Amino acid sequence: MANAQFYTLADVAEILSASPAQVRAMVRSGELPAIQIGGRGQWRIQISVFEEWVQQKHQETAKAIHSGVSLD
């Protein structure tokens, strides 16, 4: 099999130390780009898109911290 190009929602939940429900909520809200394949509940997140999303979140967090947003 070729190198994996997609993560499952469970993979992303593990990477982010989040619950699968939290990841599903991010997908449903459109915050985290994903594609639906096959039947119900079959979602995939392209690895390169996920990596870009993480970088964007790093940039947003750094910008918020520099503007004085509390980390609480």
C-alpha cells in the first residue's frame, strides 16, 4: 500500500489529545476541513491539509498571545 494520505477522525483525536467527539464537532462546524467517504460517519482528513491547519492554529495562537489574550 502507498503511503497514507489521510487521517481518520480517531487519528486526529489521538494526535491532538482530544476526544473523537471534539474532532467531529470541529469538522461539523467547518473549522477542520474533512471529506466524507462511503457511508455515515466515514470521514477523512488529508494529512497535508491537517498540517496546514495546525500551522494556522499556531499562528493564530501566537498572534492572540502577542495581543495580550489570556491563556486561561
